[in-house]
Amino acid sequence: MLKCWGSILVAAGMMLVASATFAQDAQEAQVSCDTNTDIDGDGITGPRDFAILKGAYGTNEGDSDFVAAADLNHDGWVTTLDYQVMLVCN
């Protein structure tokens, strides 16, 4: 039982460190929260917006599955930087 709790605590600690690093990277990348993160246009940023972002991940302008609204930093690509915008600005 102690081993199980230890593993859970280690995993939780790693997630906290990763989250802090992710947020710091986004701030260093000068994320602008002026961007509308409501990708599906329903008035709220929710699970469907994340699903659209996930589906468009790795695409760029010109690709058939590129979703311009998912390009939150407006660089022509849907990448981890767009996830950073979504996470930092919500």
C-alpha cells in the first residue's frame, strides 16, 4: 500500500513540475490572451474546443484538415504553442 501511495505522489509531483514548466514556456513565448479560444464558436471554451485542437494538431495552412480557428497563435501551424495559448488563457 505504501508503495502505491509513493508512486501516486511521485506522479503527481511530476505533473506539477511539467505544468509549471509548460506555463513558464508559454509566458516566455509571449502568449497573447487576446486570442479567442472558443474554437467551435458556441460561446464557451470547453471540451469540444480541445477536441478540435487535437484533431487539427500537426496541420498547417494548405492542409485539408487545417482548422484556422485552432491556430490560436496565428502562425499558420497547429502545434503545442496553440495548446499553450489554450491552457494559459483559460
